[in-house]
Amino acid sequence: MKSMLEAGGRGKVLIVDDDPGVRDLLSQILSGVGGYETDIAVDGLDGLAKVRKGSYDVIFTDLAMPRLNGMEFLKKAREIVPATPVVVITGVSSMEVAVHAMRQGACDFITKPFKVDKIVATTERILGEQKLSGRLASAHGSGESLKVLNAELFKRLQEIVALHRVSAEIDRCHENKEIYSQVAELAAKFLAVSEVSFGILDDGKLRVKSGIGVSRGDYPISGTLFERVVEDKQYRIGDVGEPGPYNGGVLRTQFLAIPLLAGNKVFGILSISNKADGTAFAEEEIYLAIDFVKKVASKIENNALYQVFFNNLVDSLKSLIATIEARDFYTKAHSERVTKYSVRIAEVMGMGTEDIDTIRFGGYLHDIGKIGVRDTVLLKPGRLTEAEFEEIRQHAVIGDEIVKPIKFFDRERVLIRHHHEHFNGSGYPDAASGEEIPTVARILAAADSFDAMTSNRPYRTARTRDFAVEELKRCSGTQFDPEVVRAFLATSIGKEIPQ
């Protein structure tokens, strides 16, 4: 029985998984996004029944299933349809599990939680490599040495493991500027080439963000190979002797240019040349390079979408803070000042970028819980009763609860909750002390107190800078972390207090 692919169709995929949510999601991705026909099996035994009756171009199988687990299914399915590629799905991000599965006959693996682009790209690559599988089968059928087959299999295993390692490197880049700076080096190492350029398109030019053997700069694409890549939205190969894309000249070696796509729009180009072995790019090497580019493009697009979402979220929360501060004239711009002071202290202390970003975002939000405090208490001009003071204390807990559902702010939560803790354990809400209090919260506690003392309040006028500095020094080791106080004294913060 011919498969859909052999009959000229897009391809048919069997999904074997006992989790209906995973089955449905994979089916929607492969049919809706990839355009493939899909079939599903509820476990390994059901999967074997489907394999015996039908014809599939690719099989996806989970490893942990009742009745017949994924490894056993893989083994038996390979006996029935040895030429059909099988991709294993695992919740364990382990190279050992992947290598074991591939030694049992799997052609690739994906880890949960998986991504749409990863599923589609994996399927496209596997179907694209059917020509290679056919060539190897032909070689084996003609009596060609099994060493050829083993060498090809070993090479494929190395490529897949390397691709997953590169993917992990790219996934660790939380900002696009990090990706831009690393793409050329990763591509050179992964694709075994000595000349790489990675650029973003802007106004008819390719702005090279990172390169090896190619200088950073802006290169017009008009009349070059790059222009054809953009127009066709497909990779293009430049052969020796053709005009080069970088400021004239001719190509000395074969040149491969691959577009980075966001939807149907080309936003960048990765180009590679000078293979280590000096040969032309083979078909499987081109597919490998395309996989690499798709991974990079997807991460860049996701980062951009995340940044837009994150910025909108932060703007919304800042608006909420502005609403809170508008209730209390005396604390106008308090969060902004406290954030600025805290960042300065953190810089003096040599804190890392991640901690400073936590302070930068969390500082604006540290008093967000005051939205739950009554105006009669928040704006009371006289001394607070113990009950009213307890209500004020609750703002740290309320703030923590407000941002708790927002997973983006897991680090900021500790700052919001603990910025009123005291170094000696006499603060609130958890009476934490010393190192139990996160460093970012200890920093904010000092900055917050300094701004409170040097600002007008309903019950008193602003204290002088000198008074506030002396108070911080007096309470060093009791209310405040001595290291934070020393860092504060090394800054010029106090000289910049608004009058």
C-alpha cells in the first residue's frame, strides 16, 4: 500500500499517545498548521493495530503509556514497517533517553512541553529526508557495505543530538540581542563552516548583526542573491564565480542563503559558506541548516511577541500604581524614585543584570498592594491605631497575591512581599531575617525608607537628607542590611532628592 507521500500527497501522520489532550493538540498542529492528514491511537496496542491496517509517512509516539509503552511499541512497529520514521515524545529532557530511543530505531525525539514550530519543522525535515532513506535502502539492496548505512545512521544521530543542544542554547537567550550576538558562532560550529553572516532586513538593506569572516554593517540587497531570497522566500545557493552579496566581487566558494520568516514575511537572512571539507552543500546539510534557521527565527519572533506582551503588562501595572499614587498626593512618584535609588545601590553592590531587572520592574510594583488599603487609613493625617497599622502591613501580602497569577513576575514577587522585612527579623509580613530576606528586597527596604523619610507625609513634613542618612546608619544591622547601607552611602542618591 502506498503512503500519501508516495502517492504525491502532503503526508499522513499517526499519533500514538494515551493523553487525549496531547493527541488533540498534536493533531491540530499537524493538520491545521502543517497541512498533514492525521490519525490517532490511544495507546501502544491501538497504535500497532493502526500500523498493521494503514500506511503512514511518520509516526509520533509517547514513551509512557499503559498496556504497551513507547519503547515496546517502537520495537514492534519497526518490525511491521521498518521504513516508516518514528518520533518519540518524552517528558524527560535527557540525551540518554533520546539516544536510547534512537538506538531502538527512532529517527528523532521531542520533549514536552513542545512547541508548534518544533513539531512542524521536525515533520518537514523527516519527510524531506525520505529521499536519503531511499538512497540508503537502494545501496543496501545492491549489496553495498553495511558500513555506509551505519556511517549514515551515526552521522544522523550526531546531527539530531547537536541540533537539540543548539536549540537549548538558543532557548536560553531571553532577549533578541543575545541571539543576534550568538547566531553566527552557533551556526559556524553546528554547520561546520568558516564564513557566516546573520542579518536583519531594514529598508532594502541587510544589517549584519553578527558574522564570522564577514564584517558587521549595512549591505544593500538590490541585485544580489539576497534579493532573490527575499522575493522567493526560499533558500538560494550562489555558486563559485557568481557576484558576491557583500560589496561586489565574486564568490570563491559555494554560498547558501536562508531566509528567516515570521509568518509569510522575510525579516532576516542567514548565509553560510566555506565548508570545512571544501565540498558543495549536500541536500541533507541544507535541510539541517534550514532547521537551524527555523529555530532561530521562531525564537526571535517569540521573544518579540513576549516583549510586546510584557511591555503592555508592565504599562498596565504602572497605570495601576499611578492610580494608587494619585490617591495619595504625598507619595506621588514614590515608586519611580525608590526604583531609581534601588538600581543605583544594586549597581554599586555589583549585582547581575537579572537582579537589577528584577529591581527595575519590581520596584515600580512594590506598593501595588496598597490598592487594598482604605483611603481613610492610607491618608490618615494622625497617628494610626494598631488595627489601622495592621491593615497597612497587609499591603505586602495583598501585592504578592495580585502578581502571583502572573508567572512573569515570580522573581518580583519576593521583592513585593519582603520589602518591609527587617534585617534582625522584626519586620513584616513573615518576620524573615538576614539572608532569609532576598537581597533585592533588602536593597529596596533601604531605598523605600530613605524616600519615605525625605518625602512629605500626611502626619509630618519631609526630613532632611542628612537626617535620613544618619537614620540608615543608625539602623544598620537591625532594620537594614549593613552591606546595603554601605552601598547606599557610596552613591550620590541623597543629592538628587526632589524638593
